Amino acid sequence: MKATIVNPIIKDQVTFTETSASTGGRISRLEVTLMPGGGTPMHYHRNFSETFVVSEGVLTVTMNDRFVRLAPGGHFTVEKGVSHRFSNETNEPVLFTTIVEPGSTGFENALRILYGLAEDGITDNKGMPRNPLILAAISDMSDMHPAGAAMLFLPVFKLLGLISRISGTEKRLLSKYCQ
């Protein structure tokens, strides 16, 4: 069953073509439309690798000082623990598939929540939650950990993640956006 979510702030679109649940935890497969200027901050994942396969446009994957530009048909895998970001540095949308191995329900839910919050108008102009407890909950469930200078805030972020679980913030987000 395909399900598509759209972020009305940044205009990105994600279609879940295979979920962790549908593959017995083997993979999560997402078709992504990334608008010009879109992308993620530097981060890493402890629990899964991420493969990018481009079908239209040019996707840039950055790892520390290394840049990989993927044109249609190009693919690249970022292994667990490697700091990276992806971006669309062109003037045209990029269509690509992301394959997360092993699959991650938390990663899938984090996207659903982020896009739902944007639809509800409670994010900034880049589609990020304004509430630090919500941001910490999403970061925690997605296995997306800050890299670079943002790592200085990791202890605070971990504490906020714990508070979001204890306060029920995470549970409320899952209930509202992931049913």
C-alpha cells in the first residue's frame, strides 16, 4: 500500500513504497520529490544505512569534505555512523528513492510527523518544529543524530528526548500523525 505525504511549507513529497512493517523490518523504501534548495542538515544514523537512487534531476550527497553528485541512474549508499546530508542545489525538482536498511518505523513516523506539523502550520519556514521537545522527539525516533558543531548540543537534545517521552509528547505525536 502506497501512502504519500506532502510538506506544504517546503513542497517536498514522500511516497512510502515499502515500509518496515510490510517488509518484516528488512527495508523502508521511499520515493522522494525534493524541491530546489531542499535538503537535510548534517546528521548520521546509528542503526541503518541509507541508499539514494536518482531517477530525475541531480542530488548532492555531502559527507564531511566529500561531495557526490548523483544524476539519473546514479546511486550511493551512506553507511551507518557516517555523517552526511543530501540536498538539491539545482533549479529543478529532484526525484529519488531512499532505501533504509534495515527498515525503520521510527524514521517513517518521524517523516509523517514532520510533514503533519508543517500542514498544521506549527513549523518554521524550513518545515522544522519550533518546539524543542517536539524536535527532540522526532530526532530520537528517526535515529537522526546531529553532526558537526550541532553535536555540542547533543546532551541537551538527549535530555529533551527523555522529557518528550516522559511527558507524553512523543506518544501524542504518534497518535495524531501516524494512525
